[in-house]
Amino acid sequence: MRDLALRLRPVLTRRLFVVVAIVLAVVLVALAALAVVTVRRPFPDRAGTAQLAGLSADVEVLRDDHGIPQVYADTAEDLFMAQGYVHAQDRFFEMDFRRHVTAGRLAELFGESALDTDKVVRTMGWRRVAEQELAEVSPATRRYLEAYARGVNAYVADREPSALSLEYSVLGITGDDYEPEPWTPVDSLAWLKAMAWDLRSNMGDEIDRVLATEKLTRDEVDTLYPGFPFRRHDPIVTQGTVVDGSFEQSAGRRRNADTDRADDVPEGDDAARAAEAADGSAIPADGSAEAAGLKQLVGSMKGVSAVTAGLPTLLGFGDGIGSNAWAVSGERSATGKPILANDPHLAPSMPGIWHQMGLHCRQVDEACPFDVSGFTFSGMPGVVIGHNADIAWGFTTMYPDVTDLYVERIEGDRYLYDGTWRPFTEREETFEVAGEDDPETITVRETLHGPVLSDVDATMEDVAERSGGGTQFGVSLQWTALTPGRTMDAVFGFAKARDWASFRKAARQFAVPSQNLVYADRMGNIGYQAPGSVPIRAKGDGRWPVPGWDASYRWTGSIPYAELPSVLNPAEGYVVTANQQVIGRQYPYLIGTGQAAGYRSQRIIDLITATSKLDVDDMTRIQNDTYNSQANTLMPYLLEVDLGSGYYADGQDLLRDWDLKQDRDSGAAAYFAAVWRNLLARTFHDDLPQDVWPAGGERWFEVVRRLLNSPNSMWWDDRTTKTERETRDDVLRTAMRDARDEMTRRQSLDPTRWTWGGMHTLTLENQTLGTSGIALVERLFNRGPYAVAGGSGIVDATGWDAAKGYEVTAVPSMRMVVDLGDLDRSRWINLTGVSGHAFHGNYVDQTKLWADGKTLAWPFSAKKVEAAAEDRLTLTPDLED
């Protein structure tokens, strides 16, 4: 018997192993099936029929093979209700996340880690302003917002969170019990505040200037912010000024008229603005610590910088955030009609910021005036950028100075203004925090300038203690976006505009964020309009924080819309905007001082004027141009450096035959980028606090260009070497050697194996769970890395931060080219895809095409849309409604 048992043991063991293996396989299959079901459960039905309570008639949603929806309805309310439904189908979690950001309620989703962000947003009061705006917009706009909200809620109402998005399922695993609230019109309007915040212009520069005074004098800091180089680059508007209360494009001087003055004069009505700003400013011109408690002020600015940097990057900010947009007239196009191109440069995200869509009234008339297609924001009705049957329009960031930081003298519960101590305006804000039983409450304080941002920085408590109960300093923010406006009216106005006059009428309501508007129409016109609320300052130019106690630094109003720059059919036959200066010194108002230095815009102008007749393909090629204008400036100096022969000369040898293009397969481009990064480090890191090390964009192109002409400038000297004084050529030589060593470490000892795309990579991160720190969760939602071409200050503007590395920090978030001769010949592409559902076929189906510089056909006519349709969803009224 014992022998039998011994003989059976291996058999039983094998059988047990087989049984366990079968059970394990069944479990794994079950888990895999469950995973598939969980992942696929949120995927929307894009074909068939669905009932929507509140519709007046059937609505059709046609989608092509990329899932891009085209919506057809009989009434405007039905149209926007269907848009809300479709946005919720594709992107509801993104919408829900954004409204929690704009309401200062992220901690309800993500716990205490998001509480500091919520405090900053509530202190500024984004949603409070949006609530006020709902009462300001037109009755038609309110109807459209309400219809959109009904569409969102119709989709969400009968679905559990796990059926809306995979993100909710993952959050559910952590134990959170969450049910989305109904969507409201205010949720849509609040998104405009997030847009305005990320595109707020020079507030970051104001902070950085103050932080730089830890090591530099104010005058030294100012040299790192050079004025626009008018001698070399054209502004957007090359002629015109204000005459008798309106802008006249035929007045003033023509292009290149500013060549008779120095490049570094600040923009504005006269050079005295800069000197005037120094008198009484919160930062003394000599940098002495005695005036205005400079050390304490620097500490306050560090706190403000930290709390504002903690806000989620919804659109993006800093170097690299901008856009290209241009239009050429029929005389310059191969079709005899205008062509308009646009590619906004924003922070990359997963999903991408844009959702493509067409919105079509079956019969276009006064009651239903929309026949429009373009790029939308999920969570907001309408089309933001695109074209209708008659006109096309695009945006770039204008970088007007619409924010000012005021240094406030504070004593207890009051602040000083114009010789009088005044009480703060106060309110309480309460925060619910996931995982916590008790809410947290703070008191928000406001001066007549605006909210005291430094109150939400914990270090201010230490400042107050050190001050011994006496006067301390705080920092308040005055910002045009905190005044209710009617930007939403403008969004709908653009969509239904039929000509230049109706387009400009709509632009009048576009308050924030101020954007350069580029226009073209089928009648053959092209144009430019500067819109928005741009403040007029009684004193100062907005470059530095100013003393809040001094009433002479108040805002006295805003530039009247009729006096903002505009151009119709300029003699050049083109309008080009790439965030450069809006207009020359003949203009009487200060728009801003933080615009791009014009490297991208001038390259676009050069490419346009180099071709006599441009077509859609030419426009796309311009959008993907990777020529590095900074390399053109720096190369002669680099090639003169003596590196001997052999190892260190290898990189220099690559540069000798380089075409100056930052293509992803270029080894010379990779080496040049490494030289540029190391040059910035060797030149400026010893002079600046780490928080404000150079990112390497267009401003730094211009700073270095000017320094190259001063080989013995103090900026070249390394402060850490006490016995030597380095010169330009010393720094160039060291930077080139550093770059060679870096390329060897990063890629290969063999320079023929170097590629720019090997180090300049794009990773698309989900804005919430994609940065969770849990590798498995991040792999669910993130995609990449992708090797890409381009770079900072280049037309193909895939920005990177030289202070941190070569990874992509800003991208052309979409590209579009509109042919006004035949709208069906237009082209478009999105960074990711229309779907926000991980693993859906349209999640990243456009990304490789985007990275390769390709575009998709953009059907507009009903015939072309029908021919491209792959799915048809009919939304029908609820018969029991």
C-alpha cells in the first residue's frame, strides 16, 4: 500500500497542478474579462437611437472613422443640447475634473493633496465671477448654455460613474463613493476663468523679476527682459494708430518704420514709462534691502509663486505657451481666395484639450443661425476656433498685461491705501475633503485691488510672527478676469458671423482672455482684431509689482474697443500673428511688455513671402517648419570656437553641414540643443536663483543675441570662479564640451547615432490619475513617449524647458488650415483624438499623424459629411416628456 501511495503521489501532484492551473486560468480569464468589461463599459453608443427629454425634433449625430461628430438639428437649442450630450459621451470625466478645478473643489475628489489648489482658486473666486457672468450674458446665450447643460445631464442621469469613465472605476477602487452632480451653465462659464488664468500674460514675469533680485539689482534684472526687436522683426499691425477716438489703419507709419530707434526700448507711448515705473515701485532700482522690506517681499513672492504654480495646467503657462495664426489674401493664394491657418501652443495632456465637432442647423436662418465646424472645449457649448459657411477665424495669445501684483502694507485686519488704513473685505470659504470627516474653512481677504494671494501661502504666518505684530507685507492681485464679462456671447457671435462687420461686433464682447483674432472670409477679405479688456495704468508699465498703498498706481479704465488695433486687407496681403508685439510705438496705449520676440512670426512671414502662390499643402508645411532662427544667430560663433580635433570636435563637425532644422532624426539638431542648454546654464545659473533659471524660449534667444556682441560682458563671467573672469568664447567652448559629454551619456559615443527625437520626446499624461505615482494606473491612461521634431521659438513649437531637460512641455495642440475657396479642401488634426476613454479606438488615433506633421480631411458640406460618415446616432424626443 505504501508503494502504491508513493507511485500515486506524482500523479496526484500533477493532477493537483493541472486543477490549480485550470482554476488559475479561469480566474485570470475572468479577471481579464472583467478588466475588458470595465474598460469598455464607458464607451458610448455612437449608432442607433437614443431618447432625450426636451428635444423638439430628431437630431442626427454623424461620426467619421476618427469619431469626429457632426451634429444636425432644426433649432439652436436642440443643437446645443445634442452638443452637451456628445461631449458627455466622449469626455465627461474631463469635464467633471475641470469644473472641480474651477470651483475650487478638487479636494472632494482627490483628498487633502488638492486642498492648497482649491484655496488658491477660491481666493480668486473663479466660480463666483462665473455666477455673476450668467446674469450678464444675452438671453440667447443663457438659453444655449441651459440647453447644453440639459444635454450633458441627459447622458449622465441614468449612468453610474463607472459607465461614464474608467477614471471613476479606478477612483472607486480606492474606496471613494462619488456621484457626479448635475451640470449647470455656471460650470461652462467657469471654464473661461481657467482659460484666462493660463493665458494671463506677464504675472509670472512679475514674480520672477522679484525673485531674481535675490542675486541681482533691478537694473540687471531688466536687461534679461529686452524689448521687442523692431529693427529685425515686424509687429502684427504695421500701420495705423488712434485718431479721434477710433483706430485708423491708414494713419501712422508703415512696416519697418521703427528702425530708427534702439531695439530695447519698452513698448508703449514713450520710453519714460520704464523710468516712471521705478519711482515709488515696491522694488527699488538699486536693489537695496532697506526699501519696502525687500527680503520680506521676496519671501512673499516665493509663496505666491509656489501656490499659483500648484494649480493644474489646464491650458498651460510659461515659455512655449502661445500660438501661430495667419491668413493670406487671394492675391497670395493659388485659389484666388484667402487661406487661414492656426495652431495654438498649449500644454500637452491626455486627452488633448480640443474636441473636434461640427454644429449645423438644417436650415440656417435667424432662429437657427449656426452652420459651423471646428475645435470645441468639452464642457462649453459652441465652437471656439474654426469656420462657418462664410468666415474663418483663429486665435493666438496677445499677451496683454491684464494682471498687476500689488504689495500691500498690512496691519492686523486692515491695509494701507492713499494714506488711510482700510478694512479688508472678507468672506469665508469651506472645503469638503475626501477621506476627512470635518471640512476646513479659511477667511479670504480682499483689498480694493483684489484678493490677497499671499494669504494662502503658509509661509506668511511666519512672516507675521517675525514682524512682531507690526506692519507686514502681503501681495494682492488685480486681474481683468475677476470682473464679470460677456466672452461667451462672443463665442456664439463668431460662430454666426457672416462678414467682417458682424465678426468685429462679436469680438467687442470678447473680454478675457485677450487674444489676437485672425480673420478671413469667402468674399476675399482678411483681417486682424485685438479684443479684450486691457487696463490703462495711471503710472507704471506693469513689469514689476507696485506699492498698493500708493494710489498713483491705480487702474483708470481700459482701452476702448474702438481704439484697439485692427486691420482689414493690409497691403502686404497677409496677417501674421505668433505672439509678437501687436503694434509699434506710434500707438498711444501700453498693451503689454511680455510678447514674444518675433522669431516665429518673422520666419512665417519669410516663408509666406518666399512663395508667390500658396495652397493648403504649403500652409501645412509652414506649420511644420523646424528651422531654428536662434541657431542661425549662434552658429557663426560656435564654428569659430577652437575645439581641436577628435572627441570634442565631433559635435562641431556635425554643425558644419547642418541645415539649421530641428528635425527629429537630426544629430546636429540634438547636439545644438545640448549646446544651447549648457550655454544657458554656464551663463546664467550662477547669476539667478534656481526658480528662475532660463527656460530657453524666444526671450532668451534675444537676450543671448545681444550678449554675443559683448564678449566681455559681466554675464559671461562665472561668479563661482573667484580668480578668473570668463569671456564669451570661454563659455561657448565649455558649453560645447559639456554638450559633447552629455550627448555621449544620453545617446552614444558615436555622433552618427544621435537624434533630436531620441531626447525631445512627448509623453501624454492624464491630468489626474496619469500623475498618481502608481505605475500600473499611469500606464492605463498615459501614452508615449513619442519622438517629435521642432522646439522652443520654432514655428513647429514643441517647447522644452532648458532648466529641466529636453522633454516636450508645450505643443501645437491642434493644427488647422481653412481654404475659403472650397471649405471641403480644409484640413485639421488634433493632438490626441476626440475620445477621452482610455483604450477607445479614438483615444490617440490622431497622435502619430500629428507627430508626423500630417492632417486629416475636414468635410464641411452635408454631402461630404455624409460620404465620410461611419456611424449615425439619432437623438429623438422623449414621447412621454
